[in-house]
Amino acid sequence: MTGAPSAGLLARVGALAVVLVFFQIGVVSEVPVFGINADLTPLLVAFVGLLAGSTLGAACGFAVGLLVDLALLQTLGLTSLVFTLIGYWAGRLRELRDPQAGLTPLLVGAAAAAAALVGYSLMEFLLGVDAPVSLDLLRQIVLGTVVDTIVAVPMWAIVRRTLEGGLPEDPRRRRRRRAYTTGGLSPLSKAR
Amino acid sequence: MYDKTVRRRRAVLALLVVLSLLLLTAYFGESGGGSLHGVQRTFLTAVSPIQDGANKALKPVRDLFGWFGDTVHAKGQRDQLRKQIDQLRPELIAAQSEKRTYQQLLALYHLNRLGVSAYHPVTATVVGKSPNIWYSTVTIDKGSPDGVRVNDPVVNGEGLVGKVVAVEPDGAQVDLITDSSMGVSARIGASNATGIVQPKVGNPNDLLLQYLPANTHANKGEYVVTSGTVSGRDDSLYPPGLLIGQVTSENEESAYKSVNVHPIANLHNLDVVEVLTARAGGTAANLKTLIAALPVGQSSEVTAQGEQLASTGAGG
């Protein structure tokens, strides 16, 4: 996506972000899985970036991070910074590689979750939180990544379904069209 | 066009990162009552009704997820509790065994206070039981060095158990009163009618009090005790008044009457018993009887001497 995002897309992303943040705070954060809570917000940011590009991904990351920090009375800017980078990275992945494999959402979700957990921990350490780097922390990061990876698939379906109508063009459609019209791969070119 | 897009993209990223860092720095540097904290509080005040509403609306969803989580958690707890049960079971068995032993020892203590102590009881532990239902015998850990002899009566806290039939230096064999070879002179508690208690044919766990006078009347539930009869060379082996069992029913017969007796002592669950090493008709027992028969004033003076004589008699 190279042009400016449409108002419709922005509205969809905004609505999805608000709903998911409250759902995260109200439901997901209160239901532990394997002793920890899943975090949908980095997945949302990464998938928005993967579908809508780096600019919107970074903006979505900043907004979602700000919303989370405001709602949970956390250090303002901390989550925003981490999520901005995640959204931007996911968007760049889409712009540079345009991955279409079925496992892409799973891998991107896992990477986003791991990046969020590690990044957040690093930032907390940089800010001087008095806690040791222990095996428990590593275990929490690994378990958190695993749980987020599990929920990445349904999360991907929700984000894609919500943004589908607002996206200027579907990446798969675009690639199919490119395959048919360039490089001699078109059935028409073969016929010649 | 491409350069413009790239520049814009990088500018947006730089702007957002810088904005985040500025927010971080400002938030971190200000006090709790600062403007950013104020914004945060205002935001929370504004969205808290929404959060409350969402919280209530999403409660069923949370409960549903929670139900799954609780189920998994409950399964984990169940497995953990099962492990705990497995760990505690041996301890419980040991504690129950100790409790049973304690109760039996306590009963023996009370029995001693009732007069059995005059027969020099030797406390023994049952170390073996006959696995065959047709032979009601147990092996105890006390033998001849402890003064145990053949035909010594064996009791526990509930009553008569049997008698010693074989003695070794490190143990002895005891025939229970339900063994087919046993016969105990007994009487029904309220009457003076005496008979012989023997195992009931066909039911080794039940007893039969036989050879009672035909006019004897026995009520159900009456206690049957050892008669302890002393008649010269046919002295009873057992002290008088030891509880054997309770009458369960009467049998009508021509010349003699017999009654069915259920043994009081739980013969299937013997752990600790006492061997009465001074027999009913022996010197020690007779001395005790004589002492008991003396007037109150004299008996207390003679008791010590009698006990001394009794112990001497038991050793012989």
C-alpha cells in the first residue's frame, strides 16, 4: 500500500483497536492459559502492519500502545515505542517480501509476541526496574510467545476479515494478477 | 514518487518513535501529580464506565474461557491430590495400625486393673497368623524365656483369645478359642450353670456352649465367661470371669442344653495379646484368691507378701 490510507480503513483499524484493547483488558487478561495471559495487542499491531503496510502499522502500534498505557496506568510511551517498531517491521515485511505462505500469520504472530515481551522487558530494565534476569522471566517470555502463537491464527482471521473491505487491494489478488500479466507466466503469453 | 513515499514512511516512523521517547521521558520525569499523569487519570475516568459496561457484558465470555481454564486447572489439582493421597496412604495405614495397637494395649491395661495382673501377664505381639481358615492359630513373639508355658491362657483387652499349645525359646503358638481342638469351661454370666465352650461345627467363627443343665435359661445377649472351676486335678486352665462371648440363641436338646455364642474378641484382628503365665489353679492364682478373700484391713498388709509369693510361684 503506497498511497495514504482511506478514511474507511482508518476507521476500521481504530474501531478494531479500541474493541480489542478493551477485550484484552476485560476478558483475555483475566483468563490465564498455562499460568499466563495471552496478549492480543501485539498481534493486532503486527497483523495491521502485515495487511496495511508499515506506515499504518507503525501508527496503529503507537495508538494501541498509547491506549494500553493510558488504560492500564502504565508508563506512557513505553508500549507505544515497542508496538510502533513491531507494526513498522510487520509492514516492511509485507512491502519487501509479501509473504503468502499459510504459516505467515503464525510466524509473524510468534515474532511479534516475542518482540513485544523481550522489548518490553528490555525497556523496563533500561528504566531501572529492580528485578533480576531470571529463568522465570525467560520461561514467562517463552510461554507467552507460545500462547500468543496459538491465538495468532484466529486473531489473523479476525483482523483480515475486519480490514478486508477497507484495503485498497488484496495482496494475494495483486500477486496473482502480477503472475498472470508479467514474466511470461500468463496463459495468454504461453498461447503465443 | 518512490523517494517521497520512502521519506514519508521514514518520517512517520521517526516521528512516532520520537513521540514515544518524549512521552517516556516526560512521564518518567514528572511527579505523580504531573500533567501526563493527569491525562492518564482523566482518560481512566472517562473510559471507566465503558470498561465497567464492557466488563459486565463480557462476563459470560470470561466465564466461558474461565470454565475451560478451571477445568484444566482442576484436572491438574486432581492429579496433584492423587499423588498426595498416594504419599499419605502409607502414613495413614501406619497411623491406623499404631492406633489399633494403642487401643489394644489400653484395653489390656484396663484388664490388668480388673485383676488379670495377678496371673503375671506377659504382653506379646502377634507375629504370625495361620493363613488356613481351618486352623485358628497365631504365633506370638514371647517364648519360654519369658515364662510362657504350654496351656497358658491368652487374652486380649476384649476377653479370652485362646491358649498356648507350643513354646519355643523365641516364640509360641497359640490356639484360638475357635480352633477345633479347643474346649473352655464356661458359664453364663447371670446363672451358675457351667458348660464347655467349643467351636461350632461347620462354622469355625462361632462358638457353642454345650452340656448345660436342661433347665438352664439363657437370654440373648447374655455374657458367657470362663468358669475357672477348681476341682482338684481337673482345675480349669483359665481364670474365672474372663469374657468369652455373648449368647446369640438357644438350642433345645434332650439331656443337655446348648447355646450359640458369638466370641467377643475380634480374633481376626489380633496384634497384641497377653499370656497369663500363672494359671488359674496354680499357686500364684490361689494366693491371689486367698488375699482377696481376707478382710480389708489384713488384705492390704498381706498383699505385698502375696505378690512376692505369687511371682515366685510363677517362676516355678
